[in-house]
Amino acid sequence: MRFNPTNPLIIQGDGSVLVEVHSPRYSEARDLLARFAELEKSPEHIHTYRITPLSLWNAASAGMKFAEIRAGLEEYTKYDIPYHVLVNIEESLGRFGRVVLLPGPSDHLLLEVHDRHSAREIALNKGVIAQTAGAVREGLFRVPLGNRGTIKQALLKMGYPVDDRAGFVKGAPLEVRLRDRSVSGRPFALRHYQREAVTTFHRSGGAEGGHGVVVLPCGAGKTIVAMGVMAECRTQTLILATGISAVRQWIREVLDKTWLTPEDVGEYTGEEKQVRPVTVTTYQILTHRGERDGDFTHLGLFTAADWGLIVYDEVHLLPAPVFRITADIQARRRLGLTATLVREDGREGDVFTLIGPKRYDVPWKELEGKGFIAEARCHEVRIDLPPADRMIYAAADERAKYRISAENPWKMRVVAELLKRHAEDRVLIIGMYLDQLQEIARRFKAPLITGKTPNAEREVLFDAFRRGEIKVLAVSKVANFSIDLPDANVAIQVSGTFGSRQEEAQRLGRILRPKEADAWFYSVVTRDSREQHFAHNRQLFLTEQGYSYYIEEWDEDRGIRPVTASPGLPASA
């Protein structure tokens, strides 16, 4: 039996992979696994990844081959790889491309299955056959145009990811040219990884491109990638964003870095209803309805113009009603942008089928190493509950325990000490509970932005923060997404949404734009509580990207100090 003690991987028969964090080859092995496996657990010493069909299909769609995966696992494994694991990986990868959706006559598409066994299995599945208009011959089925999305969903449930090569409508033409110097006067050009993302998505306009997801960290220029795609597609574009602030940020960026004029770019929100060649709207407006069970008022925007491209910003937040309409508009090119493919509702498969597979991804630490995003230092500061709250906590149900620990009043003392530590920095204090944030705003004289803050007031506060007139800003979940605060370099997270991995990634992203100062990310957590349990889950995504959380603790006598580690080990998780 093979045994290499310096290698970090232990590959188990159930498809899970254990990774020894303190191995000298840990970083390279982690970067390999991140391309085709999902991180499940990340305690201090052993991380657990799982190789799943969906993670392999995303890898295959990005061009990864079985030989590359096998060679990588063999390079880093400590023991022999179980033979059946390799067989399962090869089988799963082989399913991508086995079923292909192709153009057909004007009234339908063609679904081609490339092997007889799969064709017969699919022909016996009532859910799939209900989406077809009958067979042309064995392994070739007619598919009505309107069923392009739903048949892909049905086949994914069977374990057959569809390679959609049916092509797209051109959409109304629109010449989009990028500037070489922005309106603000700065030189402008796509970075090499942004050009790669555009090329990989567009595929020279061929049927195999034009739909899919680009995964890049916050601050790495996903908006610029979208503008590069718009310039390649040269068509009218609908952009879906996370809120009004994000909409206006998109409009500013498009007008600053392309030759489009204000007459070309419209805002479609609760405050404006402009439909122009490039229209930017919000998920909230698209899912609005007058009555609880009524029709969605504004979904008609999807067909209000002859869009040739639809951009889904923060695609991991896509609401269910937008999934449904997206299933009906599969003939439009679709670009998803996100910092993480993790969805808390488990609908990654719907992103894969209806928006498209992952087309481009790059490790956060790689961009950090090249100076494209700021170097970030992540700290978890652990504190005890005050004695008066301990009995209340012990008697509470699980949900109440989380809130009690998240609103630990001693967190105010930690925040005060961190603000002294970073007195010269630009600091965001981020939380989810309004009472807690209001107390922070009062105690530290920090302006507070929540979902109820009028948009005009938000913009005034954001602008003052950008200019340095405000150095500390308290924000609720509204700051998780698409807020451009390039000078923020410290984030103090006092409470979060249970175990939301996507939220952890987005909050760190608020401080990752390149700057001279290092970025500092603090998560203040109640020790030995439900909050600490969820904090481990929240940190999974950032661990996968190569970040370590340095563990500190606070008490009344000594303040914040590093946790003493075991001999030879860093104080990190």
C-alpha cells in the first residue's frame, strides 16, 4: 500500500477527502480541490471536502478533464485512492456532454443523447418525456422551444447535465465600446483575468458559450467583466442587481467606462421606470406583487425589449420567481456574477441549469498575491456571556440561544477596543439585529444604515464615508452586497445570518478593494454558544479560499489577546 507521510490528502471511499491543514503541501492541495470539490468542514487541523456530481460537472464545464483530476489526487494523496472513487469521478465527468441540446426546426429544438443506454433510460422517464414533443429516432428527441429550461431541470434530477448548444437570439443591436480612459480621467483596461473571463464566457459567439457564471471575489471587478461581455455581444442588455444603491452604482460604472450615454442607460426601480437599451433593475422590483397571492407586477420587464443579454448580479441570491421566468427565456444570453456559488437554499443545480455552468473561477488568494485585491487578515474574537445572561441562555430554545449569544452586550466593549486599535482606519460595523446596531450607533456616534434608511440618505452617508468625513459606519444586511466603498479597510462583524457562508464571503468582500492599507476582518463571537457553532459554518467558504481565522479572546481584565496555541501550531482556525 502506498504511504507518503508528507502528503495532505486522505481520500475516502464515500467520496469525501480529508485534508491535513499543517502539511507543507496543504495550500497546493487546497487550490486543486477547490476546482472540483466542495468544502464541508473546516476545524483547526483536518478539513473535509466532498466530491459531488454537481461540483464535477462545473469543473467539466470549465474544461477540467478526468486525467487532470486523477493526476492531482495522486500527487497529493497520502494513501492509495480507492479504485471505485476514481470510477465514480470518471463516470460523473463523463455525463457532462452525454446529453446535448441543439438547434432544430423553427418550432422546436433537438435533444441528442450520445449513448444507447442513457437514451433508453431517458425515454422511460415520464417527467422528461412530458417535456418533449416525441422522438425522431432512438436518442434524438424534439423539444418545444418553451421547454428549454424545464427539460434541463428534469434531466439534471436524473443525473444528466445538459450541454446546451441550442444558440441564442441576437437581440436588438447596441454598440458597446469600452473606453481606454474613464470619464473620471483614470486609465482603463481589462485586467488579464477579466479578459480571460470574458473570452471563456463568450466563446467567440459560438453556441457553446453565451450562458454561465463567472466567479470572482468582491472587489475583483465583476462589473467590468460584465461590461466586457456587453462589448462582445453588442446587444441590448438587462441587468438585475440587489438594490437601488447597486443599480445606481452599475449605472455610474457603465457611464464611466463605456461610450454609452445617459440616454442609453435606464433605471427601473420603485423610484424610476426607464426602459432603455441598457436597463438596470432590482430583484425586489421583479418579485413585487400587489397582493400576497397576486401576479408579479414587473416580470414583464424580461420581455419589454429585445434583450440579447441578461446579467444576473450576485446570482447566488436569485429569487425563486426569477428562476421561473429564467426558465422561459433560455434563448437569451445569460451571465451570472457571484463571489460564491454557495446558495443557502440548496438551489445550486438550478443556477447550473437555468443560468449556466461555472465558466470562470480564480482563487481569492491568487488575486491577493498579485495585488488585485487587498491582503486580508481575518480574526475571530471570542467572548463569554455576562453572568446575568448565562441562565437565560441555558433555558432558551435553540433559535433564542442564537440571538442571545449574537446580541451579547459585552460585544460593545470589544467593538470599543477594536475602534481604538483602528482609530486611523475606515471601519464598517456590520450586524443583523436592529436593536444591537442602534446601540452601536448611539454609543460610538456612528451613522446607521438599515433597510429602512431612505436611498437618498444612504447615498449621502456613503459619499461622506468615501470622502473620509465619516470614519465609522454601522450597517445592516443592506451592506452585504454591491456597495462600493473602496476606502473601507476594516470590517467588524457583530452578528450574522446563522451559518451563511455566502454572507461571510460578501462581508469580507466589502474591504477587499485594492488599497495601500491592509484589510482587517473581525468576527466577534460568543464562546461555547450556538453563535460559535454557526461561525464555523460561516467560515467554510473563506477557508476554502485560503484564509485562516486568527483566534483571539477578550476578558475584562486583559482585553483582546491571542489565544495561546499548542506548541508548534498557529493560533488560527
